[in-house]
Amino acid sequence: MGMRWGVLLLGLGLLSACTTLPTGPSVLVLPAVGKSMDVFQVEEGECRSYARQQLEVAPEQTASAMRLQVRYDRAYVQCMYAKGNVVPGVVAPAPSVAPQFPGTPQR
């Protein structure tokens, strides 16, 4: 029985060592209107680096390639969106405006 567990654990260890990290995003992000391609490419590189950093896991933790890609894409999109770029399918929140009541002084 102990030999079977050893072989199973060895096999699982070898499989987890084969998990490949994402090489890039699988989502579309576009430059903001008026942003130059040079600036967009610099931001894109910074966000790829940020997304890779978010994937750091301890050796004993295993994750599927699909789960790693989802985590990478999430971090990448958050970074690019924070830099003002356009993520198709994500609607920017409307600015909140306090209601104005008659007779209330303007600020």
C-alpha cells in the first residue's frame, strides 16, 4: 500500500511540474482614445509584468493552466483598466453626482 502512494505522489509531482505559466493575456485591451501606441505598449509591458507577479505560488501549491490563465488575465485587465485603457465589455462607472435640491447653495 505504501508503494502505491509513493508512485501516486511521484506522478502527481511530475504532473504539477509540467504546469506552464501563461505567456501573455488572452483578453483584448485597447488603448484609450488619444493615447499613443508607444505609451500603450509601455503600459502593456508593465501590466504583463504585474500579472506574472500575481501568479507566484509556493512550490507545494498546484494550479491548473486554465486557473493560472484566469488569474493572469484578471490581474492584467485590472492593471490596464487602472491606467485608463479600454477593456471591451467593461463599462466605466458613471460619475456620481449629488442631487441638487431647490434653494441649496451650489458648491
